[in-house]
Amino acid sequence: MILSKLIFMTAVGMAAVILPAFAQHEHHQEAAKDTVSHAMHEMKSMDHGQMGHDKPAHMTHSFSLSLPMTRNGSGTGWQPDATPMYAYMKHGDKWNYMLHGSIFLRYTAQNFNNDGKKGSDSKVSVPNWFMGMAQRQVGKNGLLNLRAMISLDRIVDGGSGYPLLFQSGESWKGQPLVNRQHPHDLISELSIGYTQRMNDKLDLTIYAGYPGEPALGPTAFMHRMSAFNNPDAVLGHHWQDATHITFGVVTAGVRYGKFKLEGSSFTGREPDENRFDFDKPRFDSYSYRLLFNPSANWALQVSRGFINSPEPREPDEDVNRTTASVQHSGNLGGKNRWISSTFVWGLNDAGEHHKENSVLAETNVQLDKWAVYGRYEWVQKSYRELGVTLYDYDPDWERLPISMFSLGLNRQIATFSNTLLQAGAQLSLYKPDRLLDNVYGKTPLSGQVYLRITPGLMRM
């Protein structure tokens, strides 16, 4: 308990020091002339001494002095180098700092066309997260990286989170959460990483988090630019990237050129219902991941995790998770005009009949002040996962396919101090297995309207 308070006070203290510095820095900063292509041009134009064998003039990748910071994903993952970044930045003599995050104030109505059916619910909710990062070069070839991430989900949305049709995973008051997205922990990441550059192509990295993210799955949904304007978690979250908050993880990685191979030891148990504490580290699970960025526009990964007892309600059940993903980002010409897309496949294998797949495809098209985005998901979930009671058992209920398509539109309505205020709306259409028609109704619809505050496109 004392350790938890000490870590929390330290994170708050860092934020209190860094935030005013960001504000002062932004006041004097000039706007970039282009999107991330400008950032990449700036980094590539540095001479060899600036980029590594002396102090870097700009922030680099979190875990490499030889890579651009735009490749940063969640944890130790990669995104395409052409990925735009929305953040506040400050460069110091020794330390470089970055802060980014998002706050949605929205009204959401789930399954509104099937009143009285399962999952029919509405709520004003405030999904949010904030992440701060500090890094400094150590000697000529060392790189130290510190991260802290917090979420106020539990405070503003309560212990059961927000309504989300067909979502499942974790619990509240001992009962499984169904048709709701659980809140994230107040302290979602406290991590430290060190990378030793052997040469421009070869890096050796060690990363530790309490909590942190193991080498498993794609970049988590809230950090993907393909999901930049989407307030909702993905339905396949617990098939793809749910380990992004893990209480106890150590990852070792080696990068050679365009490839990176990683291995992690971590705690398999998902966070408990107390979102304000630090769960017991167990280090009873492991994973490995291969990352490959063939060009500035693409990022690929395959990974496998062997997760020990992730659910406290089913302590004897282990899960083998396999994922593969492809991310693409590209500039559409001009300031703040870009497209980012992600395709993810995830498989949870708990043995016997419990082998369930998930597929996700999502895209965000940003056209300066306007954005249009969409997401398609196909997930297999069992009747137990959905909290459905059976009177006559049917093996088909073990893997019930659910399809979802959502489409959203938003617009920037104000900007101040490199901070954006956006307004948007989103509609989701679901097609569950016919066996669920009597429970959920046919072709459920969900919708939402929202206001959002987020940092603007990063200024160099």
C-alpha cells in the first residue's frame, strides 16, 4: 500500500512539473508545415552526429536511437513510421518529454431499436486516458525511457464501465461484465525501458512495467491511429490486446534492421475490480512477438502468449492467445490529411470447445478538420461469455459468431494551445448469430454523439 501511494504521488508530481512546461513550450512553438512526413524529414535530415553519436536534437523512438518516434506504439510495439502523432512536446537539455491522451464526453444508446431486449441501455459516459513519457540519451549509445499512463474511467463511469453491446470480459461485484466495457485502472502503466545501440541496425532492449504491456498483440486500440476518433473499445479486445494493462511484466527485445524479436514474462491474471490498487505480480505467463516494418507505411506483427488463469471466475482455465496484425498509415497531401488502417486476427484457445476467433478491420480518414472512420468486427463468443441461459444445450452455442459494422463522422470545432475540440456522431449495426435473435432482437443498432478534447497534431 505504501509503495502504491509512493508511485502514485510520484506520477502526479511528474505531471505537475511537466504540464506547465508543455504550456510554456507550446506558446513559443511554430506550427508544422506538414504532417508526420515533415517530422520524418526533419529527423532524416539530421547529420550522423545528431542522430546518435552525440545528443539527439529531437525525441527519437522510445526504444531506439536509430528510429523515428512516430514508430512508437503501445508498450514496446511498433506502428508505421508514417503514423501522425497528436501530442504536446518539450525538449530539454538532457530530457525530452511528451504528453498525449483523449477525453470523450458522449451519450451512447445501445440496442435502441430492440427496447427491452438484452443489452438495451443508454448512458452519458466519459472514456478517457492520459499518457506521459520522458526519455534521455545515456552516453553515446544508451537510451532511457520512462512512461506513466492514467485513466479516470473508474471515477467518471463507475465500476461497471460504459454500455457496449456484445462486449464481455472482467467483472464487477463478482459478476461478469456483459454488454459493457470495463473501466481501465487508474494507473494503467508505470514502466522503464533501456536500449543499448550496438550499431545503426542493431538494438538490445529491456523493458519492465508495473503495470505495463507484454510483447503480445497489436498496438492497443486506444493508441492506434486507425481508431483515433472512435470512442469505443473493440469487441475482440480480450482476443487481441487486453494485456495492455498487466501488473508485472518484463520484456527483452533485439532489433535488427526492419525486424524486432521480443519475449516477455508477465502476470496472466487480468486486473481485479479495484481499479485504484496495484495487483500482485505473478510472472506466471509468457509471450513472444516478431515485428516487421518493411517500409515507412507498414507495420506487421505476429505473436503468441501463454496466459495462466486470466479470469478469477475460472481460475483453472489457461488461455493460449495467437495474434497477427497489419497496420498502414499514409499522408494524403497537406497538413492534417492522412489515412490509417489496421487489420487484426486474434485466437483464444482454452482447450476442448473453447477455441474462439476474432477479426477486426478499421480505418480513419482525416481530412484536416473533418474525419470519417469505420470499423468492422467478427467475433466468436460462447453463450457463457454472453451471459445467456440455455434450457437445451446445443454445441453451436459454444462459438456464436457476431458481426458489427460502425461508421462515424466528426469535425474539429475549436482549437486552443495546440488542443483540439471535436464533435462527432457514430452508428453501429450488429448481426449476431440467429440463435441470439430471441435474446437481443434482430439487427441491433447502437448510436452515440460526443464532444472530444485531444492534443493537436504534434508540432516540431
